[in-house]
Amino acid sequence: MAATMTHATRREEPGQPPSVVDVVDALNGRFVGLASSVFRGQTRVVVPAGTLLPVMRLLKERGFDLLVDISCVDYLEYREPPMGMAECAGRRYGLVYLLASTVTNQRLTIRVFVDDPVADDERWPTVPSMVPLWQGADWLEREVWDLFGIRFEGHPDLRRLVMPEEFTAHPLRKDYPLQGRGERHNFPIITRENS
């Protein structure tokens, strides 16, 4: 998986923060298995799940001090891998981390692909938590856990954020039925007087 950068951005100058190209070059020089691309001026880097935490730590050190968002895509029964992501064919979940530099106003998208575990002792796809690096990852990771069932190892308080604790499924997974499984009919009705 070779990195492919197709846009020209200023190179690092003394006393200036590094450009996105310089940061991606530094990532490729330090980590194996990264793939990068540019689409409409936005740089994306695909990172193996095993190197996610050190990659994100380096990005924070290089000036990406703001974690804007964490999202997830369920590629169940997806016919083709996402554009430019042929090396991720067959992976079920695509986590998307949006990073920004508040100094240079540069943005970077980090993508990580994970699957449902095949081992009997593991129940959920797992990636490391980013809360030690960005406190703002707390609720973002809780939302992804709640709706997709991706576990964030090392998260200080991984519990449901949107759905009630009694809810046993993850409703944004593609294998979750559109009409639900009947679990919402079992929740007690809360009236104003009892809330």
C-alpha cells in the first residue's frame, strides 16, 4: 500500500507549522501499511487498527490539536470497497476521524477499518480510545459505541449515550431491522409527572 499524494502544498519552513503533505510524509516514514489520497483538496489517510494510537499521537504532536468528529460507516454487503480503498475490501466497519489544526486551519481525515471479531472470547470490534489524547473524544466514542457497537479500549466511561441502557442492539448497523426487533415496545412510558 503505497502513499499517493497528488496535490502541491507548501513544504515546511523554519518557524512555520508543518503542512499536511509534510505530516503525511512523516507518517509514511514512520509507519508501515498506510495509504493516503486526496479528494477535492482534502487529505485522507487509511491507518491499520493496530497502529491507530501511535499515529494519532504523532498527529497531535505535529499540530492537529482538535478532534472534530468520530463517525462510522457499516459496509455490510457493500459491493465494492470505498473509492480509493481497495486494500480495505471485505472490512465491515469504517471509522472516520476528522482532525484539524487550530493554528494552520488544515484538516486531515483518518480512516480505520475493522471487522466483527471471529474469536469466541471477543464480542465487539475494538480500537483504542482517543480520550487520553483528546478529552472531546469521550462522547464521540460513546455515540459510535451506542449506535454501531465499536468498543473503544481504554475509554474511561463507555456506556450508552443515545439509547437506553436496557437496549441490547446497535441500531445503525446494517443488519439491524428498519422496524426494530420489538425492544422499544418493552420500555416503560415516562410521563411528565414521573420524570
